Amino acid sequence: MEIRIDDNAGYCFGVVKAIGAAEEELVHSGSLYCLGDIVHNSAEVERLKRKGLTVIDHSRLQQLQGCKVLIRAHGEPPSTYATARQLDIELVDATCPIVLALQGRIRRGYEEMRACGGQIVIFGKPGHAEVIGLNGQTDGTAVIVSHEDDLDHIDFDRPLRLYSQTTKSREEYQRLIANIKDRLPQGADFVAYDTICNRVANRAKELEAFARRVDVLLFVAGANSSNGHYLYEYCRKVQPQTYLIGSAAEVKPAWLTGAGSVGISGATSTPRWLMEEVAEKLRDKGCEL
């Protein structure tokens, strides 16, 4: 059985930057707080915890003082920076440059809309760390939409600026834009910005080509990875024998019956070492799946 690891799979630049910043600080001081899981992959989070990383939430942040806290690639709202200043906390800011630029764009759009009575709409997953940071640029006033049903929360008689979470599907975003346009009155002041990360958008097409070349695809991703679930579902459309796993231990022998080739891929939050671990188990002639 031929086993292939997708050369294009693995961390995006923003995650690489965040993990690199964490590891550098851990080598220097041996400990570091991180506001939320540094990446949506439990195996990688546990690896960094063993090195001295402590994951905290916002309530725990309020209890700290005079220490270092990492802001992960997803970014944070302005209120987090204000809290850090008040508590003399040094922030290791690893916000993805693409997310950081989007935060700035939304802030400027918010100022424009506030001046004319308009509104900011963000296409994203409610409660997602990136979306919380983006909404923070609007002082928490943005309308968050994730499905067509959410469009009822938009006031179509007011000026509107639309942005997307960087890791959403471009196809879904285009459908949402079309639905909004259908509901707008003639001459409406509406602008939709293309704010989806090109790495994420291009990844889907790369993954489609890889999925078509194998008989079975094992897609490795964390249970709470939005990007992982989107790419997994995308793969299943072109390769029905696609299975979502979090580790090598979850592979089932029945999936591989009769397969001449098995592909291993993952989300932008999936570490390369985890995919290699899956491949190694498959290569092991005596492996117990």
C-alpha cells in the first residue's frame, strides 16, 4: 500500500509564527502563559504544555500581574490590550499579520459607518477567537452572520460593509454576498471586502487535487478546528473515502481494505509531526490499528 503525505498540508504562516514565538520564550524563561489554545490541535497544545506553556482564559488573565502572556495568531480585541496595560502584563503578540491587517480594515470601516449610521457585518463563526477580535474593532457592535438565516439580523435600509473571517470558505462567502444583494433596496450603499486568507482559499483546490490521487484520505485535524472541518467536508465531496481523525490511534482497519494508496493531509492547524506519526503507524508492518 502506497502512503503519501500531502506536501502542502500543515501550519499556515500565522500558526508557525505563533508557535515559534512561544518556543523561543519557553527556551529563554521556561514558562509562558497563552490566552486560549495556541492552535486548534490538542496534540500540539499538549506538546507545548510539556515545555512550560500554560493555557489561560480571559477570567484568569484578570488575576495575573507582571508576567508574559502570548496572544495567538487569532488575535484579540482592544479590551485585552487594555487589560494587559492595567495589570503590567507584557504581551508576546503573535497575531497573524493577515488577521492584524483585517482588524485595522474593520476598525476603519466601523469609523466610516458610525459617521453615517451604517453597520458592520462579519461573516464568521460566532464565538470563534478571530471573530471576537474582529468584532472588538467595532466595540462589539458588528452583526455576525454564519448562515443565510442570520441575514434577518441585518438592517438592509442602512449602509453596510461586509467582511469575512479569514478562514471561511470563499464559495460560501460569495453565496452570502449574492443573498445580501438580493435583499438590498436599489441604490443601497453596500461594499463587500474579500478578506479570506489566500492560503486558505488556495488550500482547498490543492487538497482537491491530492484527494483525487489516492484511494483513501486520512484527514488529520483538531476537533475544534473550523478550518479543519471545512477542508474535511471539501475533501469528502471529491473523495468519499475520506476520514477525519485526530491521531493515528483513531484509524480503523476497515477504512483501508482494498486501498492501493492512502493519503494523509491536515488543516492549517495540524502539525507535520502528527501527520508523520500517522504515516509511520501505517508503515509499521506489525501495527495494531
